[in-house]
Amino acid sequence: MKLVTVVGARPQFIKAAPLGRALRALPGVQEVLVHTGQHYDDTMSAVFFRELDLSPPAYHLGVGSGSHAAQTGAMLPALEAVLLAEQPAGVIIYGDTNSTLAGALVAAKLGLPLAHVEAGLRSYNRAMPEEINRVVADSLATLLFCPSPVSAVNLAREGITSGVSVVGDVMYDAVLAAAARSRDRPTLARLGVQAGGYVLATVHRAGNTDNPARLGAIVQALNDLREPVVFPVHPRTAKALAALGHPLAAHVQPIAPQGYLDMIALERGARLILTDSGGVQKEAYWLAVPCVTLREETEWVETVQQGWNRLVGTDPAAIRTAVATFQPTGTPPPVFGDGHAAQQIAAVIGQAWGGSKQPC
Ligand code: UD1
Ligand code: UDP
């Protein structure tokens, strides 16, 4: 059984690693990995292929950056050519990026079975480009893999019940696989910080970086904190910060985007995490690190309901107060599966597509 996996952005490399491993363990499965080229810096792409157990891309489409239409549009004919050449039994897409959208459109138009990993997530905010990508991917997918019961309920509200499985979150599988390897790394010492002695911040959501008032408020809030802040800066954010011209205070340490193992080490060592990332909110939860989210809503509502994530938006006073006072206690319960989501997904795919190759 030949499968095509479409990835292109940082979190998708991380999500594709555990499922790739589980698929390779199934007899007779060949995974053809297609990298759209949406992310291309070494620190946004190649580092994950070096660190994680990922097959090298069989195809690299080299699409690069652009407007939503230009970037997604460039992916379509290139992906179509790959799928026509490979004639896979099905296509696997992850999450909610423009690479997800392109994979969904091309597979559906060719009549190929389509599996969406991380199905059913909703922010109910259509101003987010990701929300549009998710809604399209979920309405076209034939297999929908939900990380929690909440996402299956979201799908049911939209009338999507067929092909839906609640399997847990492949990012949890990835964190568990990286936990021991990340412990040996000298990440904190290299940055001159101590475990429990700093705040880790990440910002990259377009709604924050592309709005100077919101980005300025976040910078103000980081500058107002009275403890070290380690800040791995996404390239989108680096450009926006340069344009904003609002300098970071000395206690805020901007660093290059980190590889996955260093990032997990930094998350585990943080006293608290400030972020607008989807993946980082969940990793904070799994690592039992308090998370303050720089957004008004989240798709990962369980992290808030369980008391380990607080949504504050970008008001500097609200951020300062949350950073100073938010101290969840106890252990976050396992609401995103048991760390074996990838095996469950592979089993469902093997069963559903094992004998179902259809010509494009
Ligand atoms: C994308 C996803 C977002 C996801 C994020 C993960 C969409 C619409 N957005 O956002 O859902 O959370 O990836 O990180 O798909 N750039 C570089 N080098 C790179 C990659 C990007 O310099 O390797 C810069 C370019 O200026 C580019 C900008 O970052 O224009 C934004 O990149 P893009 O892939 O369009 O969106 P992200 O913000 O990364
Ligand atoms: N990540 C990383 N290095 C960084 C920042 C994030 O390895 O410098 C990892 C992070 O641990 C998580 C994933 O990238 O696994 C989240 O990706 P991102 O925040 O870019 O996107 P989102 O999850 O919001 O779509």
C-alpha cells in the first residue's frame, strides 16, 4: 500500500514523525513524503529531519513564501503531478496550514481517499487563516483523526460523523519519544538560564505579528516582566519586530528558532510559558508547565478547562498579572490520548485503505 504524506510547515514535520514510524511498522506500507517547501530555513525545516525519525522527502516542491493565494496556488499543480505519478492508495495531511489545504484540495479533486490528522479543531474565528484551512480539510477528508472527544463533537455539529475516530494526539506521542533525548541536552546552560528560573515565550500567529498594536503590546509585556525571558523568534516575527522598531529589554533573550529537542528542553525547564502557538500550548500541558496564551480563544479548550492554560490576549497588564499569579497545581489529566495515537491511526488507515487502491 503506497501512501502520500503532505507536509510543509514546522509543526507538520513533528506530527509526521510518529505516524511515519507507525506506518513503516505495518507490513507492505510505503510512505512517500512530499515537502511543499512552505518552511525552508534550516531552523524551520531541515533540523527536524535531522533530529526526528522522518524519511527524507521523496519530493520537495520548493514553493516557499508568498500570499495565501500565491503559496497555496503554487502547491496545487505541483502536488497534482506527484499524486498522478505515484497513484497512492490515499493521502495524509496534518493540521491547518496552507500545505494542509493544498493537500486536501488536490487529493479530493483526484478522488483519492484523504486522511486528516488533527481533525475537528475549531477556534470559531474565521479571521484566522488556519480556521479556513481546517474547515475545508475536514469537509473533504474521508478519514478524520481527532485528538480528543471535543474535536469529534465539533465535527458532529457540522454534520461530519462518517470516518471520524478519536485517537489522541500524535504530538503527545512525539513529546514522549523526545522526552529522554531532550534531557541530556545542554540547552539551558548554553543560554545561561536555570530550570524554573525563566519564562519561555513564542509568538508567530498572524493576528499578533501582523498587527503592530498587538505586537507592540506583547513586546511591552515581555519588557515589563521582572525575570529572564527566553524568546525563540519565528522568522515571521523577526521581520515584524524589525519593522515595529520597539526594542526588547535586556532580560528578554531573543534566540533563533530551536530544534525540537532543544525546544522541549526549554519548555520543560520554564517556570511558565507565554505563547500563541497551538502546539506549544499542548506541550506545556503535557510537561505540566503553566501556560498563558496570547490569544482571545483557543482550539485546545481542554487545556483551559483543566486549569493549565489561561487566555489573556495581548493587554500588557493582563499578561503581567497572569505571569505573576497563574499557578496551577496537581497533574494535568490525560485528555489527548495515551501516547499511542500514531499506532491507532496507522491501524485504521491500514484497514481502510489496505485493499482500496483507486486510479486517479
Ligand atoms: C504557518 C501556518 C501556521 C502555523 C505556522 C507554524 C499557514 C497559513 N500558516 O505560519 O498555521 O502555525 O506555519 O510555524 O499555513 N519565513 C521564513 N523562513 C521560513 C518560513 C517562513 O523566513 O522557513 C517567513 C517568510 O517571511 C514568510 C513568513 O515567515 O512570509 C510566514 O511564513 P508562512 O509559512 O507563510 O506562515 P507562518 O507564519 O510560518
Ligand atoms: N517548536 C520548535 N522550535 C521553536 C518553536 C516551536 O521546535 O523554536 C516546536 C514546538 O515545540 C511545537 C511546534 O514547533 O512542537 C509548534 O509549532 P508552531 O508554534 O510553529 O506552530 P503551531 O503549533 O502554532 O501551528
